[in-house]
Amino acid sequence: DPMKPEERVCPRLRDLQVVAERSEEFLAGNFSAEAKELTRVLTEDLGGANWGSCFDCLMTQACNDRPLPPILDDFGEDGSLFSRIVDHSTWLDAYKHIYDDGAYAKLSMGPLWAEVTGHIEGMRGREGKKGARSRTDMKNMDVPMLLLYSGHDTTLLPILVSLGKDVWDGRWVPYAGMVVIENYAVTEDDPKFPSGYAFRLIYDGKVLTDRMEGCENELCDLEVLTDHVGPFATWDRDCASTGDADPGTVEVDWEEKAMPHFAYLGKTHHSLDVVMWVGTTLFLCFVSSWCTVLYLTGKLYGGKRAVAWFDKSASRFRNTDVRPGFKTRRDIEML
């Protein structure tokens, strides 16, 4: 699926995330006083929420009239706790995309860009063939007038990042977000469009073309786009892991027991988390086993409440509610 980053398909994406999230800049932001305070709010004031799940919950609430917890009921105000959590969560997830000139975004979106640019080249003409200059040409050349891709927020963000450092505005892609690339055939000679074709980049109704390097106006020569994405627009990606995903050792300041987002600091987790998960699993296994025993015992004794226990002194079972038809304890033991 070329519509979103997938580390199982391209393991090198994980390497790039490891490198990004072990950088000094990420560590400084991840363990800043602001990050620790927001983490405290999530874990203590909001009942154990975490950075991995809170963002979708907050954005869903922002799109309807359902009440927010009182501590977050400042939505829309400047400097609100709601916006601080959203902004930090956005930065945590987007950092790997923007790090190292968008290396993660470019690698992850390579196949999708290959498909898009393949259609663009079909419109422009291949192997010396004349490109389409009208709707009739496009029909005759079997070039679609409209291509529609349905993806995710995690599709649009890396697409925008891959187009240059100034294209993405730093805010998470909202629900129903849309990126549009319009292609035009220039009918008259114009030195601004040496290829004879132009494009316009639009994101959620706002023209972003001039944010791309090499573009100054709303319309820009199409070769600027194809030359920019060409180096990474391919299905044949270098996805082999280089081994940079080895977590190694990371020194973490656990001041005030703050527990910020961990991403790929080797997927580091506090030892208390491991103990908690193991303990919870064992407890649930015990409860489920005991419930099974009670259920089967109830079935055996005609649905009545059968209570049996072990007599340490006599080393035998007793029963306080004997099923009709069994008159002695020995009869029960023989079952």
C-alpha cells in the first residue's frame, strides 16, 4: 500500500526514525520542561492518557459538540492546554518526517510519487511523442482527466514534507484534508514555463505553489515539480535496514518520574511498565480460570451454588450444597 509509511514493507524507515528520534534536537524537545508537564497532565489529570492515543481523541472532540474534560475545556483559546497538547503531539509524530531534509517522508512516499509522476509524464508525452494539449488529446492518448487518491492524514503530511521544508505549515492534517496538484498546458510561448506545462499546488483550498523552491508564483513550470520528486519517486526503493535501528544505550533523565514519548529510543520503556503488564496478564489469567471453575461447577451441580474446599486436616473435599441424587461425600468424590 503506497498510501502510508509502512515499516514492515520498508524496514529502512525504522532506521530513519531511530536516527531522527535519537538526535539532540528531538531529545531536547522530548524531555523538555514543557513535555514533562504535559505528560504529567496526561497521566495524572486525564486518567492515564498517553501520547500514542490522546491525539485522535482530542481531534475527534474538536470536530463535534461533545463536552471536554474541564481541564481541556479551553479549546480555541491562545496558549490553551488543549492546543499545547495537540502541538506537542504533532511535533512528536512529525519530527521523523521532517528530519534530515525529509528523508523519511521521501522514502515512504516514493511509490506514490512514482505513480503520480507516471501519469504526469503520460500527459507530457513519452519517448519523443507529443504531449497532450487539449481534452481531445488526453482522450486520444488515454490520459485521465482526473486522478483521485484516498489516503490518510499520514499520507498527506509526508507528501507535503517531501515537497520542501517550507510547504507543510507545521499543523497536523485535519479531517477531510486534501492536496490538489493541477496540471496545465501552456498555450502560448512563455519563458516562465519552458516545458510548455505548468502546475499549481493547493492544500485545503490554499495555494502553496510559491512555497516550493524554484517557484515564485501561483503557477510554476511543471519540470520544477518532476525534477524535485524525480530522485525519490520510485517503486524500486532501497528499503534494506542498515542496522541503525539498534537502540543501544540512551541516558534518560527521569526527573520527577516524568515519562515523555519514547518513539524509537530503542522503544525504551520504564521497567515498571513491564512489571505492570506481566502482573495484569497473570491476574487476568487467574480470574478467568477461577470463573471457568465456578461455571463448570455450577453446571455439574444443577446450577446450584456449589462450594467446595480442601480440608487440610482430613485431606478431602467437602460440599455444602449437594446435588440431588448424590447422598454421600464419597459419591461426589467419585465424579
